[in-house]
Amino acid sequence: KEMSNMSIAMVELRRACKIDDVVACFGEDFCVENQIEFIKLIENDLVLKKFPLPQNYLRRVLVAILDRCQDISDELGEALAATFQGVEEEEISYLSYRIMNHNIILRCYNRQNELGLRLWPAAEMVAAYVATENEKFENVNIIELGAGLGLIGIVAANVAKPKSVILTDCDETVLRNLRFVIEDCNVSQQNNTHEQTMCHVEFLDWTSFDNHSNAPFTNAAIQHADAPLLVIAADCVYDPLAAHALAHVLAQIAKKKQVVMLQRLSG
């Protein structure tokens, strides 16, 4: 069934896409009826009620729509006014993705210098690749390095049927957020049916990686002798020191007779 422009706009809105992309879903038709329908969709959306968008983002979307309208509905004006009533700079917000009939919910933080608590573009690209090429990720043990919000690993666990998925990071705040996302936000993970693989969260500091004792690579969750180990990392290197540490970790993994594949998807 073909989605309406309004439904497409809601999909783009839930994952906090670029404002121009959300507004473009309307085409040139910003009539009062469409404004009212869009506001009602936002107000009645069960996902957004439980996992709200940042008010400043929603405000900018509504302002962009308002700027393109000849006639402005009362509903649009009231919804815009409501976005000014909350805290100006919210700390917590949510992103929602609909991927192959699975709702993927991420919790983000609006904090400076918290690199692992925001979504980076490469994570979306790799997650889309995993979803499209999901058969390539079946029956493997997946470890995500520098998982951050965990989008790639959670998508893989839901759509690719791997043997196991372990999300790793070295920041305790990031790890707590990952556990919250897996346990409280993503219901399919809680159900853990045969169609989904449960995600596990582990601490991993690249700079102190020990080939003999580091937990994620000896965890019982990935002890499947018949399955290869696939390591995924996206947008997780931002300085030369981190690059050297990542190379060290990959070298240690390769010593275990695993296959290491480095792939540049685009750019």
C-alpha cells in the first residue's frame, strides 16, 4: 500500500530528519486541511507520546511549515505556541525508526562533548545497509565497537538473525543509555522471540585492550564455534590516537583467526 504524503512526513519527523525533508513531503499543498491533519497526527502519534521529539526541533518544523502557508489554521498556531512552553534546551529526546516492520527507538542527549549520546550520519548509513543486505549478517556473532546509541546493532538484532549481538563502548554514561534503550525502548528486544536476537552491552576500552582477558571477546554470548565474528564500527574515530587504538583492537581480533573486513560504503 502506497503511503500518503502525510504519512511519509510523519516517518521523517519521528527520526528528526532535516527540516526541509519533512516539509518537502507536503509538496506545494500547505492548505488549512493539511495543516490540521498533520497536527492531529503529531498529537495522536503513540510513539511520539511515549518518546517525544525535542521541542526546539518540532518548533523549527512548524515554523518552516508556517512560512510556506498562505492561510494559517488555529491548530498550527496553537501547536507552535505549545513548543515554547517547555524547557528551552531539553536534555533528553528520542528518535524513532520503522525498519522492516520493527520500531527502533533511540534515546539521545543534548549535551556538549558527549559524542556517544548523539546519532552520527554513518550509523544511519550502515544501519540501512544492514537492513538492505540482512542476509549477509545471518548466523554471525556481531560486535559493534564504539556503539554510541546502538542503532546498527539493534537493527541487526531485529532484522538479520545473527547468532549474537554485543554493543560495546568505554563510557559508562553511554553504556547506561544503551541498556535503557534495549530494555525499556525496544519492545521486540524484551519479547526476545526466535525472530530477534537479544543485544548485550559490554564495556570495552580500546586503549587497554587485552587479548587474553577482554570480556566482549570471551563472553559466553558469542561462543558459537560454527559462527564467524563480525566487527562493526561507524563514525567512531575522531583523532589519530583513537585510530591507533582501533587498529590495535582489530589486530588482536585478527590473531584469533577471524576475518577483518574494512569497507568504505560511500564518501
